[in-house]
Amino acid sequence: MEEQNNNQNNNQEKNKFSINPIILFKDLKDFIAMLFAAIRGKFKIKLSTICWALIGVFYFVLPLDFVPEAFFTFLGLGDDLLVLIYILNQIRPDIERYRQFRLEQKGAKDEKDL
């Protein structure tokens, strides 16, 4: 019972909104790896994660912006950074699911080597 409560607390900590640059960098790195795994057909990504990724790409690519970089350089880049942080926090559960999948794959590979 106590172990289950600890697992729930750990999951809540992982899914908390974060602006820690180290956590966000790891999330971004693992998100990119998750995309490549999905493209190769090794990992299934939820539709909501794909939608969030597309929203992020469109936000960065389209010239329409809440605070345009052309007029407000640092503020314009700041709002782009906030969008990236928000999107990474929205897809964190899938990133955590991918990390777990990767650990399971590594464990299965290690067992085959024995």
C-alpha cells in the first residue's frame, strides 16, 4: 500500500508543470527520440501529442505571433519559449511513457544477451 502511494507521488511529481531548463531539455531530447521511434513504427504516439506538436510547429513557423520578434526581439523570443515550455509540459505524460518503454526495451535486450 505504501509503495503504491510512493509511485503515485512520483508520477505526480513527474507530471507537474516545470520551467526547470534541465528537465525541459531532457523532455525535448526524449520527445525528438520518441518522434523518430514513432516514425520507425517502434512506438505509438497518442493523437493529442501529435496535435500539440503540430500546434508548436505552426506557432514557430507561421509569421503570426502574439509578440512578434521583428519589433520586440527578446519579448518575442520569450513568448516562443513559453509556448515551447507549455507544449512540453502538455506532452510530458507521453514522454514519460516513452522513457518507460525505452527502459523495458533495454531490459529485454539485456536479458537476450544473457
